[in-house]
Amino acid sequence: MYFLTDDLVFPPVESANVEGLLAVGGDLSPERLLLAYQNGIFPWFDNDSIILWWCPDPRMVLYPNEIKISKSMKKVIRNKQFSLTKNTCFEQVLEYCSTVPREGQDGTWITDEMKIAYLKLHEKGIAKSYEVWENDNLVGGLYGIDLGHVFCGESMFSLTSNASKFAFIKLAEELGQKGYKVIDCQLHTNHLASMGAKEIPRKEFMAILK
């Protein structure tokens, strides 16, 4: 197991174990986090754990132009049930993502230390949020790291049906128009797969990233 020091360096991603765990320790400084995402690595741990850094193989991604929109979601969009804003209440989105239960995910990994770290990245214009509104109420959203050609999705939440799907669809549509290569979804979930995301070899993902 590779233990990080104060030096801003990560081991080769190929040295990750079969589960994708690459390294432990270090800190969540903006500089280290940005370096991690630029190299296909992300932190994932809970309050009782040392910082864990991951780079799984295969990697779950969505090619923006391959987003699948169900008939029911097309109706939701057509009826203009929701509206979308970006980066207007990042901290609120972060807080909801850490507390609202999501199918197939556990929000407890967004620790207080993580929140502080991503807020710092947001202040630098690197971490971004998409917010979904219904009747002037915040009902869903997502946040992630914007690398300019790859968007690293971190978490999403819904307080009402379809709100996070709406955010994800709008993200994919916008990034597709801007020529982004992929949305990094990190790990497989049935929900993401139903919306068009798929697993690709880590080597392929790293080539896209570089």
C-alpha cells in the first residue's frame, strides 16, 4: 500500500489494487485534489477512516452525446416542471448531497473535511454545481470537478422525483455542446447505466484524461 507524504505526488494508477484503492493518507488541499482528478484519482472514505484514494478499473463514464432520456423524462422537460441554475448555491448543494439518501449510494462519505475542501475548489472556479428548482424551491442538483474537457461528477441529490435526472441530463447536453470528452461517473450504478453511462477500461479513461 502506498502511503502519501507531504509531497504532491501520487503513485502510478496501475499500482491500484483489484478494488481500485491506490493510496492512503495525505491531505485534501486544493492542490492535491486537483492533481488527483487530473490523474484519474479521487478520494472516497468516511469519518472513521484515513483518507483513501481510488482509481478503479474499469471506470464508469458517460459520453455526453450518449445520454439516454426516457419518455417520462422527455415529458418532464417538455412540461417545464424544473428550471436550472449553475453555481448559485454550491454550498447548499454540497450539504444536500451529504444528507439526502440516494439509491445505491451512501452520502456519509462527504465528511466535514471534504466539504471544506470542495468549497475551496469552488472558490477557485474548479468545483461547480448545477441546481434544479421547482416553484422557487431547490429540489435537486449535482456537483463535480470541471477539468475543461472532462467533468468529474461527485454526487447528486433529489428532494423530488426526477430532479437529479434533470440536472444530469442538462449537464450532459451542455457538455456535449461544448465538446467535452466524458463525464466521469467513477463507479457503476444501475441508475447511471440506465441513463447511458458505461464502463470502459481504466487505460482508455486515462488516455481520454490526458
